Amino acid sequence: MVEYEEFSMLKENADEAGISWKGTPKVERKFFTSSQGFSISGIFWGGEPPQLILLHGGAQNAHTWDTVALALDIPLLALDLPGHGHSDWRPECDYTPFVLADQVSEAIKYWAPETEALVGMSLGGLTALCIAADHPQMVKRLGIVDVTPGTDQAKAEPIINFVSGPEVFESFEEILKRTIEHNPTRSETSLRRGVLHNAHEVEDGKWSWRYDVGRAWKDKNNENASEPIDFSELWNKVAEIKSPFHLWLGGAWSVVGDEDVEKMKNLQQEIVVKKVEGAGHSIQGDKPLELKELIEDLLDSKIV
């Protein structure tokens, strides 16, 4: 039996990143039921209304932001996307950015309608694009971590290879080993925390991911595979966004091509693009303190 208490490892996060530990912060998990009857979960940091909302990537959960949240030390809300973490799974593995945006925008309206910024990574970033375009009153400032509508199957291949693995593992050690193999730049302690947050024991010592593996993550040769990734229709959403817009890219490796950046700049003349050296796709995991500074820059940006 592997012990787990979701807020018990925050000091470990802080120590590893070199963040001064002031004691366990005020942090709690809450739940909201959408108009469709699905439960959406989020982690609230601080005792005041959230100044910032964070959306994680596919096959992740709200705890991917723990170190960034500790470093920022402001009231914020990190959501579990539907089908991830402690949020309900949806029928038919329906996790397109359009569907997620409808669900997440309800939670934002309920929990944090006056938030100063929305930041999304990967699938959460594409979801944030939709929310910013369709609900501009909710998004005063927008930050996107390493994704554009130009991200496709080929660019995302390393991620797809990881999440297309087994649905059930014989032990915690086995699921951790696979995670380490696919994340060579991360420390074993950080990956162990990540697995504890993102997986759970199911039966007879076996472990499974908390997120909905389903058809959305199957290998393309599997008979239940989903259609190839194609987010290109979201370019129209990019053109509609009016809020200050920052795009942050992994410098070590990224799922964003140079051509995607140029298209973003053509559609958003005032966009701020920054590359984080030494970070891969999950900048919040590889370089959390650098991302913290970029988010602070976003929060300081003027609203026109």
C-alpha cells in the first residue's frame, strides 16, 4: 500500500525548487456541478478570490501547477479538466477543446468571474483559447504554455507515445518506471509526486491513471483509435482574441513549430512570445520559477 495525501508533499516541491518554506499554505479542493450534471474539481490556493486560473494539459491534473503556485504565492485556482484528476469523465471520451471550454467556462463563472488572467498548457491552452474567444468578459489576460492550433500528431509524438501505454500497471514501481523512462530531464522525486497525484491503486496492488485513457489516447494502430489530432479550426479562435496574449515555448523541445509562431504573430500583432531555455513541453514541471516570472509579467500587462 502506497500512502498518499494530496497536500502532504508541498514542502518537497518547495525544497526542490529552492522556494522558501513558510509552512503549509491555505489550499483546498472544491467541486462544482456543471449544467450537464458533471462534477468539475479544482484546487484553491489562498483564502481570497482567485487572481489567476490555471488549466493543465492532457493526461495531467491540477497538481502539475503546485510548484508554480507555491512560487507565485497569490490566490489562484488550478482546475482539473473534465476526464482528468478528480473531475468526472465524459461519455464517448469527448474532450475536444470546444467541449472542455464550455464546461470550464461554467466553473470559472461560478468560482472566479473576476480573475485577472487565464493560463493554459497544451490541451488546457487550446481550451483557454476557446474561452478567451467565446467568453472575452471572462479573460482579461491570456497565457498559453507550449501549444498552438498548429500542434499535430507528428509534433506531439513524444507525448502520444507516453499516454498510449498500458491502462493498468502491475505495481506502483512499474507505473513510476515507465514515467521515468519518458521524462529523462525530470528528477525521480518530482516524477514520483506526479504519479501519486495522477494515478491510483485499483485492485490487488495494481495501478491505473486517474485520467480517462479511453479512445482519446490509444495508439493510432489500435482499432479504437481516435482520429488524427487536428486543431486547425482553432486558428479562427486565435484571431478573435482581444485580451493581452502571451505565448511561452519550451526551449529544449516543443510541440510548436516556427511556422506556428509566425501564424500566431500574423493573427495577433501584439502577442508576446518567450522561449524558456532548458524546458520541454511542460514548462511548469521543468522550469517552474521561470514560468512564475512569465506569469507575473502577464499579470502586470495593461488591459487596453
